[in-house]
Amino acid sequence: MKLSFHKFDGAGNDFVVVDNRDGSFRLGTDEIARLCHRRFGVGADGLMTLDAASDGFDFEMRYYNSDGRLGSMCGNGGRCIAAFAHLLGMGKELRFKGFDGPHEARILAWDPDQRLGIVALTMRPIAADGITRVLDGWFLDTGSPHYVQRVADLEHFDVVGEGRRLRNLTDHFPQGTNVDFIEDLPDGRLMVRTYERGVEDETWACGTGVTACAIVSGNRRLVTRGGDFRVDFDATGASFDNVVLTGPVALNFTGELITHNL
């Protein structure tokens, strides 16, 4: 089988992206996991298909974690697939369906020579009563579930070990959760490191995680291992509305995969 793909990253959070408007994508869980494997496949935190959509939407985004299972909303994935749609000729302002409902994206900048850009993505509103205190942190759903906890010396913190432990506390998180650790930096930004379920490892950035951390901390300027983000929102007391996640995207390479394993 021959599979054409684009490889994108959003601040180091990387994805295999496939144009599936013709509906021909048929890979199963094991095949997707192998494709995302960093030794046996292309290597990625996840895979996305850009599917045809109706009802005024430009496309539908379908996201799979690197374990091959269908995932929930991915913020950086949403920004990357919007850049992909722009390259397919769909324009700079896009409206698409994600796992958690409709999203709008704007291509704020795109350098066709460097294949780098800045993309802003609207995220779902968050009800204030949907943010709960759990253990030593906060739990909320920004399109994917996130547990956020403040820690000291985050640069040297055991994100993988502690993230895996918390992610599997089924008494508190029956469906599992992504785990974000945060620390205030001297320059006023918030440092974020994330352990992602489905990837089962630390990723260099997480869009829904950065959004969750901005909401619980009130800090709109955030930094991850892969790059800087801004999260804007209107806090009304009852909810957080007009949530917009803005950050970098890059097209790393394109390719065709021909293998008997697919």
C-alpha cells in the first residue's frame, strides 16, 4: 500500500497528516501505531486525517494517538492540520470539526520558503464549575482531560515517572488523564511540561495542556520545551470564553510510505 503524508510539528509536538477527503484511509490501530513509531515508522506523537465535511465546515479533523487509538481533541494537531488545509488551498481562515465540536483557525503567518508559520486556534469554552480541585492540583477538560499541578524546579522534575503515576490513578481519573506540571518563570511566563496519555511519554508541547494551564493559572504567556505560546480568553466568573491558542507550526517534510506492513 502507498500512503502519501505530510509531517508537521507544533512546537515540537509532531504529527503525520494525511489528506483523506476521498475516504480511502483504512489503517487499523496496529498499523497507525507502527507508522507513528520512531524506529519502525515515520515517527510522531500522533496521526491525523483531514476528512471531507459538510454543513459549512471546510473539513473534519480525525486524530489518533501514537498508540494507534482514536484520540480526543489535540490543540497543536488542530493548528497543524489548519496549516495543512491552507497548503491545500482552503484559505487562511478555516472552520472545521474536531472531536469536541467546531473550531476556527487563522493562519497569522506562513513563510513558504522556510515552511514555518503562526496559527491561532479557537478552543472550546470552559465552565468555571468544570474546574475541580483534585489531589494537589486542578482537573479540567479543554477538549482533552488534563490534571495540572504546580511543582518546584520543573526543569529537573521527573515528568515521565510522576506523570505516569498520576495518569493511572483511576480512582481520581477513571478514563485516565493528561498530566501537566507548571512553574512560574522569573520573566513572568509560565513553564509547562506535559505527560500525554496515548503517547505515554512526555511530549515537547501540548495544545490542550497549555490551554488548561493558562486557564487555571491566569497566565496567558507560556513556554514549553518546544516553543512559546499565547492563550487568550475572557474570564466572566462563570466561564472562560473566546479561548484562543496561538503558537508556531512547521512543515518538516512530505513523503510516500510503501510497505507490506500497511
